[in-house]
Amino acid sequence: MEGAGQHNLSDLFRQRVLESPDAPAYRQHDGRAWTDLNWADAGREAARWQAALRQENLRPGDRIALCLHNRVEWVLFDQAALALGLVTVPLYFDDRPDNMAWCLNDSGARLLLLEDAKLWPVLRDQTRTVERVVCLTGEAGQDGKLVRAQDWLPRAGGELARSRAAPGDLATIVYTSGTTGRPKGVMLSHDNILSNVIASMKAIPANASDRFLSFLPLSHMFERTCGYYSAIWAGAQTVYARSISLLADDIREQRPTILISVPRIFERIYSRMQEAMAPGSFKRRLFEAACDSGWRRFRGEATWRDRLRWPLFKLLVANKLHRRLGGRLRLIIVGGAAFAPHLARVFVGLGLPIIQGYGLTETSPVLAANRSGDNDPSSVGRALEGIELCCDANGELLARGPAVMLGYWNNPDATAAMIDRDGWLHTGDLATIRGGYVHITGRVKDILVLSNGEKVPPTDAEQAILRDAAFEQVMVLGEGRPKLGLLAVSRIENAAELCARANARLHDFPGYARICHIARLAEPWTVENGLLTPTLKLKRREIEKRFAREIETMYAVSDICSPGGERNGNGVSSNPGTGAES
């Protein structure tokens, strides 16, 4: 799609509807069967949602929120809002209600779309600005604010109106975790997002014959830009996965060509593959040999033996993996967290077309990406067109360009701390740039990035937990892992109790900032034993190194705070001689 006639995100959608009305646009499961919409259908349905929003006396610039799983209605609501100059505020579906309410109040959202009416009674007494609540399922009851979508939407909406929004107008407020317990509202304009879509599509093109499978939350900018808006740009079809539990089935049956993913998905696949192969078995030896040989082929280091054996490895190992993923994937874009080298060796080595990128919610989000045919999995690729990247004297990666946010909603101090007077956004990541390729080497601040892309500031979490006198010292862990863990020096021996007390102190943090694994350590950390600095700060790397065995044991146990979590007696499994219990 050419970008000349597109001034905002609504133009992007309208132009797609006009250019390819009969082409497939969306597919989702209604509980009984898969249903399809073409672009003309999507345009008509968005017009219905737009007509309904017009009845609510909303003005351009007003904020309206939505809390849905990925589905067609997410798109219809968003496009109807954008065309009216409204600002969408997506809420993370699995977040805690009190955190959702905080985002609603902070943004001043006047209308809220919910997937299930059951959530509204939980939110109602905590919200101050919401005037209308629309639910896709459930009953409205006697609540005057609540209405069912089927009663709220008109039978026909006419034609989708063209938006008058200027490129620099605010399009959305996306809440992201910051250095305090509460998230900050990232303000992104139409041009922020549209420029990022165009630059991303130039770097990694998609086309009308592609099929996306959407499962990452649309409340996050990674899926929203790279999956939702980019698919519109390309004219590609999007299939909405039924659930994470059914994701493997949906990928195999729907046979996507493009997958937007986070490393956690491949961690799960790898874990299941390992479970299916006994240590030392012929099956495992064959698998490892195939990965090694494939990795050397990818790196251009294949030996004559690799070339000779690869057809057999492909037949017995690689092809099985490709069939599990539908057999048609031509592009897998991975972001949100670092793609571990061992995962790259396995999946890239077995021929999966994995491209790693990098960005932040504050940059709409993509700053850099590898390209097909120009792919270095040890890096996050090269800067997108129009994006400037450099490292300051301390090694922090700075970014400048049209995708950089307008700022944080109602938070000028945080904005000034993030974007300097010259327009450079400070990413908080340490990096090196070699030959144009960006290599992330660490963080300026201690921010943990979980394998699903969620970010947690450990220092803030630790300070909150230490408000409970039961904890003498604590260190939060979770970098590259699916869930948070905690090392705790405490007089309490019951691990389940410690976990519950720690999470009670994290009440004001986002829902994903929850301790799921814990190890109790009997010996305190001191300057003398090398675990504290002279100013009594934690030596994080040394602590992780010293207690590496305890950490791995801790993560090997199921979520101890969940019902049915694996426990030994009182929730503590002792490690004699180490001074630790987990």
C-alpha cells in the first residue's frame, strides 16, 4: 500500500477497505466454528461501531478504553474510535482490577468496552470517570451505565467516516510499567505509529498473500503495530488464536505465514521437545546433531559432513518441527525480550525464519530489526529507516525519530527524564553498535525483562517487600524467565507464607509483578561475605552466582503460590549445607 494518502491510522484502514474489499481480512472462532470477514465486511462493521460511539456525546480527544482478548471487535472498536478522533486506552486483559481502575482514572476514560459484564461490578466502585460500559457477553442488569453490545450497536452504520485527525494528534495512551509501582501512560500519535508501520514494512515486508496468527496481547504495542496495523498495510489476513492453551493447535491448523512472537513461546516448545527425549537417547543425540549442523549451515560454516548429512537431519528432525508450526511459516518476528542464544541455535539451526527486533512502547515500538537475508541472531539488527540510534558516553542506547512518543500522560517530569532537550530518547539499555548492528549488553537501571516481554523494576519491588518486617533482605529475580522469583533472608521458614506476604506487599504493582518462586536463605548478606557493597547495596551478579544452584532449584518447582503448587511439607525444601531453603 502506498502511503501518500494516509495522514492517520483511520486513513490506513479506509484505504485498505477501498482497495481490496473482497480479500480476506479477519478470521476468528465463535465457539462453534471459524468465521471470516473480508475487508468490506470489516468496514461495514466498523461503521456500526462508529455510529454507536456517536450516540455517546464524545468529543475528539476524549479517551475511551477497552479490555478484550484479541478478536475482531478489538479492531472494530479501535477503528471506529480513530475515525472520530477519539483516543483509545487498551487495558491488559489479565491485569488486576485495581490496576485497570487506576489506568481508567488516570486517563480520564469516559467509555469502557468489556468482553464480559462480570468485570464491571469489580471495577465500578473504583472508577470515577467512566460514563458508559459496553459488554460483549453477559447481562446488563439494573446498572444504568452498562449495556450489551448487541443492544448498543445499530443494525447498520452507513459508511465509515474519514477521520479529521492530524498526523500529530494523539491516537492512543498505552500504559507501561515504569520505575514506580503504577504504570505510566505512553502517548502515541497517529504519525508515531503510522511511520513505524511503514518503516517496519520496508525492513520486513508482508503482502496480501500472507496470513498472520495473532495471540500476543493487542494491548501491547508490539502486536498492535507489527501484527494489527501492519497487516492492514499489507492487506494480509489475520487469524485470532482461540487461546494460549490452544495455540499449538491453531498454528498447526490455520497454517500462518507470519508469526509475531516473544521468546517465551519458543522456550515452551523447546521444553516440550526436551521432555520428549530421554537424556543420552538416540533421539536426543540425533536432535542435537541436527541443531549443530543446521546452525553451522546458517552461519556459513558448514563442513562437507554437514552438507552430506543435512538432508537426513531435515527429513527426520527439521521437517517435523515445521509441520508442528503449520508448514508455511516464512517469517517469525521475535521481540519483547532477548532471544536466548541456545534458542537461536536450535530454532534458527532447524530452519525457522526467525527475525529478532528491538524497541519500546515509547517508540511505537520498533527501533531496530534484523532483515531476511541479513540476519545476525546475536544482535537486534539495524535501525529502521528514519530512526537514529547512538550510544552516549556511558554506553546507553539513545533513539531519535518520528516513532518517539509525544510523552507520558500527565507526567511531564517523567517525560523530561526520558527524552532530552535534543529529542534523544534514553532507552535505559546498554548497547554497542558494530557495523550498524545493535547489540544489547545490559541495562542502565536494574529492570527485569521477563520472557513474555513484561518489565519489572526489581528495586521498587524489593523496597515494597521489605516493608514487611518478616523479610531481612530480598532480591527479586526473573530476567529472561517466565515468572518472578525471590531470594529472601527471613526468620520465617514456611515458603508458602513468605510468598503470600511478599505478594501482599506488591499489591499496587501491575498484575504480572507477582512472586511465583521463592528460596529462603538462612545466612544474611554482608560486606564481609562479599554480597553487599560498602554502601550496603546488593551485589546482584555475585548473589546470583553464589546461589546459582538454589535459584535453579527454586525455578524447577511449580508456582508455590498457586493452588496445587508443588510443596514439600510446609512449603520448604531444605538444602543442607548451603544455608538455603527453597
